[in-house]
Amino acid sequence: MPDTCIDPHEDSFLEKIDANGTRWVKKYVGNGVHMNNWLLQYCEVFGEENVLIEEIAAPKSSCYGQSGEKLFRIWVKEKSPINAQDLTET
């Protein structure tokens, strides 16, 4: 069931590529204590340098926009897949 407080178009933002060519995958959208818990877990698992938080504008029609609350996306840096050749000894 979709979150009626978040813009329905949010589902179309699944990944982004920054100016350095790094691919980031969206893991969470929201705010508050729940968002902070997810942020801490992602930082613990992936390392702070691989986690990005982005404040976004909430649509005025959403409950976030109507209440004036901030809304955030959590992005995690996508790692390159491991090449099987890199695992073999030469």
C-alpha cells in the first residue's frame, strides 16, 4: 500500500548518478525517528562515506507539505560487482 504522505512520483526516483559518475541507490524516504534509525543502520552496514542524505521538498498536497515537516531521502553508494578474476590468484 503506497504512503499517501509521500509524492506518488517518488517511486520513479530509484537511483541517481552524481557528478563523479558514482551511482547511488535510494533506500528510504521519510523523516523523524524512523528515518534516523534507518540512517544509523545504513551508516553502520555500509560506512558513513557510502551513505548520503538529501532533504527534498514535500508536495504541498502531502501531509508533510501541509505540516511543514522536512522530508529526506537516504541514498547508498552502489558498489561495483566483484569480478571473478579479481578473486583468483595469479
